[in-house]
Amino acid sequence: MQRNTNLLIYHLMAFGTAGIWGVTFISTKVLLGYGLFPAEIFFYRFLLAYLCFCFFAPRRLFAKTVKDEFLMLAAGVTGGSLYFLSENTALQLTLTSNVALILTTAPILTALVARLFNKNLRLKASLIGGSIVALLGVAFVVFNGRFILNLNPKGDLLTFSAALLWAFYSLIILRLNARYNMTFITRKIFFYGVLTILPVFLFRPIHTEMETILQPVVLGNLLFLSLVASMACYFFWNMALKELGAIQATNYLYLVPLVTLFASAYFLDEPVTLFALLGSLFILSGVYFADHGLRLKGLSFFHSRNQGKEKNQ
């Protein structure tokens, strides 16, 4: 009985985290509406999360080797600065629901990128078939009834680049996770994310006045993105991942675009069209079946329960 109760708690953690991440696109869209630009939103989000992480993350400053330190830097770029710069810029150009749905193809892209670098990786027919179904869904979302007039796919294509960046990020984390504690890795990602976004400000300096930052709506959304969506969600997600196994926990991520789709309709009055609904169905179905079609030497590459056991640092 106690075991079932504990499992329910971890399921709720995974479910809640997925729901929160589905709303983050709405928060970012609101901040863009108040004049903050993409790099600026990311900078505030990761800087505050990093400062808070420093209170309980491992005290060590550097990784064990120079190679691992460069991998930390790469993770900070692919899963931090460049990823969010692409995602947040896309939110300026396309519908919030489009961004959330297209990013759901990241697991498929991860599988394909992994195959390029690992010849032992076997891609099953379900992966290929699921990828085709998901990409068909992406086509519905991208065009969204605009086959003739006002076709402007820039934001959608930028979202694809963000999904590809996340694919490389996932593979980097797979390598680091076996050798370092996740809190240490996360802190380093926040640090390098903040560090590598700084050159952007040489071309477009931060211009938002403190009066704007202190507005309740702006400050509230920044705190939500930093403390809830970044700090708390990483913590609860890692706990759920450890107790449920990656298969069960990761399946909850498929709820993210659905949450965003309907949240954007409610908060931002963005239309939920038949194309968007059909596209979401195709994407989620395709990604689910494709994700379960990836196997490495008889074991799930992304969903092994014992994958990435953390070491105390």
C-alpha cells in the first residue's frame, strides 16, 4: 500500500512538471508582449535559476576532465542559450501552440542523430513509421490551413532548429549523466547558458527598464520561469525519473503540447483549428511509437530505468 502511494506521488510529480512546462510558452509569449526580447528573457531566467542552484548544488567548480568541461559548455549552448534563443524567437513569429507541437519531434531527431554517431544503434520499423506519421502532423501544424495565403514558416522552421539542438543536448547529457550528479550538471548548464548568451547583448543591449521588470505581470512570469519551471521542475522531474523509470516518466512529456495548445487558446486567444488538432494527434502518436522503436543492444537507449545513475560529487 505504501509502495503504491509513493508511486502515485511520483506520477503526480511527472504529470505536474509536464503541465508546467506546457505553460512556459505562454509565459514567454506574455514577456515578449511587454517588450522583452528573446535573449533577455533567457538571460533573466537562467541567471536567477543559477544563483539559486548555487545554494545546494555540489561545490566543485569544474568537471573531472577538460573534455567533460567542454561537454558541459556544449550542453549549456545546445540546451540553454542557443536553444532558448531559437525557441523564444520562434514565439515572436508563429503561434505558441505551433512551437510546442513542433518541439515534440525532438525525440525523433534525437534518435536519428544518435544513429549517425552510434553504429550499434538499431532503428526499428516502428521508429521509421512513427517518424513519418509525426512529420505528417508537423506539416498540418506548420501550414495550419495557410496553403495559399500568408504562408510564413520562419518561426516553425526556427522551432525545428531548436528541436535539433535539443537532440544534441540529450545525447550530451546521456554521456555526462553516468559520471556526474544531476544537480552539478544542471548548475553547469545554467552557468554556461548565461555565459554564452552574453555576446548577443553586444549587438542588442538589454533595453528593458527596471520599471517594466518590476511590473507584477512581468516579474511574476520571470519568477515562474526561473524558480518553478527551471529549478523546481528539474528537481521533481529527476525524482520522478529515478523512481518511475525513464519510460513512464518521459511519456508524460507528450502532454506538454496539448497543455500549450489549449492554454494558448485560453490565455492568448490563439485559434485551435482542425489542422492543429489533427496535427497534434499525428505528432503525439508518431512520436510515441517512434520513441518506443529505438533499441541499443537489446536495451532501450533512452528509457532504461537504470540509465544515468548519479554519482555523488
